[in-house]
Amino acid sequence: MAANEAGIEVTAPTTGELVVTEQPQPQPQPHKLERKWTFWFDNQSKQGAAWGTCLRKVYSFDTVEEFWCLYEQVFKPSKLPGNADFHLFKDGIEPKWEDPVCASGGKWSVTSSRKADLDTMWLETLMALIGEQFDEPDDICGVVASVRQRQDKLALWTKAAANEAAQMSIGRKWKEIIDVNDKITYSFHDDSKRERNAKSRYNV
């Protein structure tokens, strides 16, 4: 009896006939991520609906293979209807100001007038998040892609808005990741609660 490199076993029974049996190959192990992430969907097009009432958890994943399957099949902003959002947040954090992890935070924002640009920036951001490319990964909450009639928007949420050094580091890194030349701005959630068009606190 012998097995070759392809995993095919050859035996020679007492009858003198050769019997060839293919051995099952070991399945490749999935590539685990550092942490678990969750995709959310929100469609704000319903008339009279309060913000957040249409927010739905869609799928959680913790492997590279799951991420690519989900992204390729579903989670591209260019596939979204108007006034809809995709969110990718750390598992256990809801993409709401009221979430305890987000309550003292804020967000970096960038706008886009082309769906192709939004798709590219979204994908680059997702890969940076699940690949732990930021120097302050624990301060990251998640990212939101918002499709709107006039201008689409991408927002990177963080949890410690008052920590200017951390936010500036994150902002510079994110700007490099999404490869934009225009200024990007950071606003506090507390300011946005009080005033819809609140002024930004930081910019890079």
C-alpha cells in the first residue's frame, strides 16, 4: 500500500488486482480576523420614519472569506437606493449616537459625487478596518456609507472625540487610505445632536 502526493492511495490485494482509492483532502482553514464585525442596513426613504427605526442588523462575520463573499454579493454602496446607508461596525456596537461606545465620540466625513469613487473608498476603508491598519484600532467604532441624491458621504465613527491626538492620527491615516486630496472634517456627536449643521472640530 502506498499514497502519492495527490492523496491517492494504491493497494494491491491478494487477488493481484490494483485498487485505487482517492483519499479526502484536508479543507483549507478560514482566515480568522482579529475581531468580529457586523453589517447594518438603513433605508431612510420611508416618509415620516424616525431616524434609526429602519436600522437593521444584516450579517456578522469574523473571517476574510466571509467578508469577500458578503461584499461581492451585497454590500456595495452603488447598489443602494437613494437615502439608504450601509454600516460596518464592530460586533456589539450599534451605529447610533445612543450606543454607550459611540456616545462620547464623533466622526470623520468625506463626500463623493461619483458612485464609483464611493465604492472604492468604502472598500478601502473596510479592508483597513478588518485588517487593523489604524494605529488606534480600539478607538474605531465603524464606518457608514450614505447614498444621497446630491452627494454621497462616507463617515468613519470613533469613540473618544475629545482625544484630539488620536482623532488627528486616525484622520490622517484614513485620508491616506481613501486617497483624497480635499480636506476631511471631524464633528462631535454631541454637537450634531444639538445642531444639524454643527461646525467641525478637527480637519486634515
